[in-house]
Amino acid sequence: MEAVGTPGGGRWKALGSDIKDMVAEQVRYRDLLLRMTERDIRIRYKQSVMGFGWAIFMPLVNMIVFSVIFMRVAPIDTGMPYPIFAYSGLLAWNCFASALRFSTNSLTSNPNLVTKIYFPREIFPFSAVLVSLVDFAIGATVLAALMLWYQVDVSVTLLFLPVIVVVQTIFTAAVALMLAMANLYYRDVKYLFELLIQVWMFTTAVVYPIELVGGTLGALLKLNPMTPIIDAYRAVIVRGELPAAAPFSMAAVFAVVCLILAWTTFHRSEFEFAENL
């Protein structure tokens, strides 16, 4: 590592200072983040007959569809009841995809706030991530019911669950920041996102084990950072074991690095946002 006195060392020092300032700013504006999250929850379910039921309905319907396919049409062995395998993956994935979907438009849908009032603009995508965690908690009740139905015991490894949630939240926040900023500069990003998120889902261990895909393609799919995160959920909740150390640790490190890069890029660019609205 370069010494602090060298140009490279100066860059590291500047990066550390930026991170410290960004975190301190978020702490100062934490009440605004909470109010924004509450507002987004109200807006999302306003005039909705099912209300929070949508957080359960979508992964449940998808679970039923994929259960028919992979239990009746093309049976596969997942090492656990397939409905639990599918729902646990879909629950985590929907949390991820939903946060990105709403964060992509979070800046462009709030032009008055972005252009007229000063506060850290990352609050918008961060709020979308927090709302998705609320949906995740509600949807988890169905997973608990499925485990009771299939008589799957809960293990002490469940205590590791908050770590997995934190890692997923960090990675989701990183991608959310980049998408929100990209959509501000290029408005067709929101259309490309819908295509890419579908492709990304089927290259992740959401509804089938990645281990079933062999060769070069299987090796490439295992590089997907969301796969070890979703596998980690199944490990601690259903299998009663800790997640595979190497893949999960790599995903965690990758998530942190992505957040640092995305957040600093976003923070340094936010003063230009008003010009693009």
C-alpha cells in the first residue's frame, strides 16, 4: 500500500474522508430518511385493495407456477420441499428486484425535491431499499407457514440471518444508487432494467439450483453475487447450516466495495442532478 504522503496515498485519504462525511450526513438526515420511507410505503399501497397483501401475493403466485413446472413437468431435486426452495428464493429476489425497480425512478419522480431543497439525494434510493425490506418481512410470514406445513425445524443458525440481510441490503443499495443516477442521465435505463432484471433472475439460484448447470456456463453463473446470498438464506433458514464460507464472504466483500464506489460516485455527482431534470 502506498504511503499517505504519495499521490496514491492522498487519494485513499480523500476517499476515506468522503466516506466519513457521507455517513455523517446520513446520520444527520436519518429522520428525513424515515419519513421518506413512510411516505413511499403509503404511496405504494394507496388505494390498493390488497394493500400489504401484494408483498405476499406475488412471490406466492410465482412459487405455485414454478412448483408446477419443476415438480410435475420437469422434476428437479433441490434437497428440500420445492415450494420452500422456490418461495425462499423468490422472497429474497423480489426484495432485491422491487428495491431496484422503485429506486430507478426515485430521482426522476421527485424533481421538485431534487432541485429545490438540499439534503443528501441518496435518501431517495435508500428509501426504496428500506420499503422493500418491509415487504420482505411481511412476505416472510408465508415462508414460516410453509416450514410449519412441511415440518421443517428451525435451527440456531437462524441467528446468522441478520448478517445475510445486511449483505443483501448493502449490495442492493449499491445497485440502487447506480441505477437511480443512470436513469437520471439516460431515461431509457428504466426500460432496459425490466429486461435485465428478468435475465438476472434466471441466472441466479432463485427457482433452480445453480449446481444443475455444468461446464463453463455453470462456472460463470456461480460468479453472480446474488446466488451465494440467496443460497445463504436457504442454508440458515431451511437446512440448519451456515452458508458456504468462501462464496458468501466473496459476495459480502464485493457488496461493500460496490457500495463504496457507487455511493462516492453518486455523492460527487449529485450537484449536477438538477441540470438533468
